[in-house]
Amino acid sequence: MWNKRFALGLEITDFAVKAAEITVRSRSRAAINRHAAGRLPDNSIRDGRILQKEAVAETLRSLMQRLEPRTRKVHLALPGSSVMIRFLKLPDLPDKKLRKVIEFELEHRIPLPFDAPQFDFVKLGSPAPEGGDALRDVMLVAAPLETIREYTEVVAMAGLAVKSIEIRPLSLLRLIERTGQAEPGKTVLLADVGDRMSDLGMIHNGELRVARSIPIAFPDPESGDAAALRRACGELVQEIERLLIFFRYNLQFRDRSIDRILLTGDVPYLERIMLELAGSTNLNAEISLVSGEAFRMRTIEAEQAFLSLAVPIGLALRGIGS
């Protein structure tokens, strides 16, 4: 008997809502079964804060009417502008004790730009040897409770329920694990490029080690402004270089370079950006787009929209246990 699983990923940005439903049958590739995107009314969300809940909820309701998903439970990503990500070295303790240590650190030593933080953490690297005082690399993710409530409330207003919440870089990492592009022992820079905000994540040996949300304005493709596109690509190169410096010297990976740069995003000229980056003398890395070959695409529209749906696809993969 064939085992069939499906899950729905939902991304809400300052400008749009995007959803993708993934279906998996035993012994078969994951299929992008349904997908949809809708533009939000102007100023509905600004810098990750929802200003007009009803406008966002109505856009979501309209999106779900078009999508007709098999589930009303969604896996949701919080916007990068609302999340604090820190990479710490902490005692290698059991999770329950480590959570207490992090609570203390947040209260007394780690400055936060918001109140009432909700947090989670992931241990990175190999466990420390038993009997020693060695430290463990830990990724800490924190977000304000108020923002989490805003997003869960607006999802509920649209007749949906939040099943899980995570950060966008982890969704993208899960996607490239599925595509086979997160190679063991390699250092990969993953860039999700938006028209106003880009998310960069440095992945080493299959683990997220650095993440940044960077405001870079890419031009409207209808403008044909090649000079503005080159300037934006130049800014992206500079931010990648800064991230590499931080990775090497703050995280003690001094002998590492970027092996590969992978691009996703909803700007319509990712291939042009890829060529601009490949022409940079400062980046000595293989540059390519995230591959969709690991998925069955039911329509040509799904193939065309794949790169813009990278985050909701990665979220849906979480739902099917991939």
C-alpha cells in the first residue's frame, strides 16, 4: 500500500503571501502539487510588522480559495527583519539544562532589540568529549512574542492554523538538502534575493553557520536599468564578502572559502544576477540556481515559479518530515 503525505508551507513578506503544497508518495519524488502567490495591499506589513491584519487575512483567504489545499494547517516562516539569530559557544549540556543557560544569557548578557522574547536553539557540530569543559556551537533564534502572535492571529483569521514556525534560512537549507546541493564538507552560500530584502546564509558541512537579512534594492525589471542592476549586484557581492570574513575570523573557519553560491528568490532576473556575480573577480566560487530536479512539477507554471517559492517549499518539506 502506498503511503501518501502532504503539507502546506506559507511565507508572508512585506509585499506578498506565497504558499506551496508538497505531496510525497512512498518511493517517489516530492511533487509540488499546488502553489499560489498574492500581492499584499501597500503598507499592510512594514519591516515585518503587520499593520493591517484584515488586509493580510483577506489576501490569505483569496489565496486559499485559489489554491484549494488539502490541509488548513500551515508551516510558517517568520520574516528575517523580526528575528534575531546568534551563533554562540556554550557548555555542551543536555537540552533542558542548556535552555536554562540560554534563558540566563538572554536576561543578563545578550542585548535584544525587543521585549518578551520567544526562543529556540540548535546544537551544531560534534558533541564535546565527555568529562571535559569543552564548549559547543549553538544557533540561537529569538523573536518577540508580539510578532509571533500577530502572524498566528492573521493566519487564524484566514481560516488556517499554524502547525510550526521557523526561520527562512532553515527552510532554504532543508530545500537544498532535498536537492542534494548541501554537500558534506563543503561551504555553501545561499542567497534568497528579493526586490528590497535579501537573505544570506552560510552553510558549512550541512549546517547553517551564519545568517543575515540585507536591505538591497534591485530595480524594477520593466525599467531596463542595467546600471542599477549592476550596482545592486555589487552591493550583494560586498555583503557576501563581509559574511565570509565574519565566517572565517569570528567562527574560526580561517582556511575555508565559499565552494558554491546558490541563488533563489522572487526577482525575475536571477540568471542575470548569477552572471553578474560570476563576473566578479572577488568571488572564486561556483555559482548556480537552486535545482528543481528533485521535484515533480505538475505544471509549467510550477517550474517557472519554483525559485520564487523556495521558502514555502522548504517549509512544506518540514511538514512531510524531509
